[in-house]
Amino acid sequence: MLKGFTHARLACGCRITFREGVEGSPVVVVVADKSPQCASTLHVAGLPLFDTRESLRPSTRLGPPEEEEYEEEG
């Protein structure tokens, strides 16, 4: 069960709500009402704005090459 805030208003005027998440995500942020003044194409009423499941996935990017150990001469 969620504790604390249930909704908030963003600086662009959009209203968001916090819902209980699904497997792997404790909280989902959903755009409840999109403001007519909002210029963000990412804000779509009824769709999740932020879902932590994506951030918990392992990275698909290649990391920096591992450096081999070296020995000093002498």
C-alpha cells in the first residue's frame, strides 16, 4: 500500500498520480490530466511517466575495456 502523496502537479501544469506498481516496480507515476499548456510530448494522459522496472534492468551498453594487470620492469 502506498503511503504519503497520492497526486501532484508538475510545473508544466500536468497532474500526476502515484499508483502501486507491478512486479519489480514498487510505484508507477501516471499522468492523470495533461495540461493544455504543456509542451512535452512525453506527457500523455493515462500513461505511465516513470516506471522503475526499466531502470532496474541490466545495462545493454558495453562498458569500458578492462585494463590488464601489468608488472613494473626492474
